[in-house]
Amino acid sequence: MEEKKKELIIDFCVIPPLEETLEGFMNPEGEFARYTELYGNKDKEVVLAPILENPSGFLLKLMDEAGVDKALLTAEDAESTMGMKVPNEKVAEFVQGNPERFIGMAAVDPHKGMSALRELEHAVKDLGMKCLCLEPWLHKLRSNHKLYYPIYAKCVELDIPIWIHTSINYVPQLTMDFGRPIYLDEVAGHFPELKIVAGHGGWPWVNEMIALIWRHKNVYTDICAIRPKYLDTPGSGWETLMRYGNTLLQDKVLFSTAWPAQMFKDSIQEINALPLKEEVKTKWLGANAKRLLHL
């Protein structure tokens, strides 16, 4: 009997284990302190030391233990507004160390105008990056702001998907409203060829997110940084994602951890424990992302 081919498991958003990114996760001070409280570890030195000793090997070991085949590693650029940048070149160099397992996700700053477009083209054509990450809350813009429109058009031209933070943020100084799914409704209508992944599932506006991905063929969502077990918790607000993600919209949901925010192995185990059809679990865990990325 012919052995059934294993379906790919693809994590659509992973924070690369670089010194800048990991230090941010472990920093208990400043505006981002709530993120450390939610996702970090108090014993910073113990956590960081083995990762920084062999970043690629550490990440691959975790992926292998969980059965993750590929991970999209994201750069970051909110330099104009927040002074934050993880360069595309640095992420691309990390990816090139193991291109069979890692995929680069570029980032650009919309406040930089034409230089952002040139940076995006360079990231895709010269560095081989396959997706773009935008974080409107860090840019202090809504996703339908016209500063983004040339970037959206460039993504269509380059034929790459775009991942957009679409949910709550935990910096009290930055309004939650930056992440509402409703603003992507206009974008998806203006750019029907743009492949949009509305990241983080849209909570607390989950019904709005479901309406968005139902209305627009070109919009997907993911469960980035969310413990999958909570999706099936009564009163959590995820009821419509579970219902429609298991039926009409089963081709529109992607697996994503935002590691180290969530662990690969725990997340996959919890997805497999959800009351989803087996074929739907396969789609969420990798088949949908594989199709979106033309793998």
C-alpha cells in the first residue's frame, strides 16, 4: 500500500531569533511592558543564552520537535514612529542559512514614501523575500490610510501576499482602533488582486473579521499569537471563527504562532484537539498557506 504523503505544516508568522527581537520580548520596561507580562519570561538570561548561542539551530530544533516544516520569519520597520527596525537584510541572511525551512517576510515603513517602495522591491527581487509584514498600530495609521496604497499596489505588482496586524494591541498609548478589521474592507475592495492575511484573527472584532473574509475572496486570517485551546472556550469571542472556519471559510484560516509568543508544539497539539474536521485541521495547519504562497 502506498504511504500517504505528509501535508506541510507552515507557520505563517514567526519572530526570528535575533538579538533585537528577543531583547524586545524580554524587556519589562517601557511602552511594551504588557507584552513581556503576557508572553515573556522573567528569567531573561536563562532563556536568551541557549537561543543566542545557536539561533538557527535552536529554532529548527523546536520546529522539528513540533513537526513544523516551514516558517515565515518577519522583519520589522516602524522606524519613523517608534524607532523600531529589524532590517530586511538581517532576516534574509538568517533565512538563507536554511532556505528549505525558512521564508523571509519583509517590512517597510509607509512614512518613508518612495524609499519604502524601493526597499520592498529590493527585498523581494534581490533578497528573495516572499511576503510583506505591515503593522498599522506601530505606524500609527489605520490600514486604509492612503500612505499604504502605493505599498499595496507594489505588492500586487510583485505578486506577494501581505500580512497586516488586525487585532488588539497591548500598548495603552496606541489606540486599539488601529487594528480594526473594518478598515481592511475598503482596501480589499480597492485592491481585489492583493492577497491579504489579516493577522491575529481580529479579536475582539471577530465577527467583523469573519464578515471581511467572507465578503472578499482575497482576504485570509490567522491565529497568530493565540493559544488555540481558547478558540473553543465558551464566551471567549472566537465562536464565529470556529463555526465558519470549520465550514464555509475553512480555506481562509492559517496557522501562526508569532513564536516565541506561542510555542510550536503546544499550538499544534491544541489545534489537533479542537472540534474541527480532520481535513480542516490539515488546511489550517499548512494547506491554505501552501496555496497562498505557491509552494
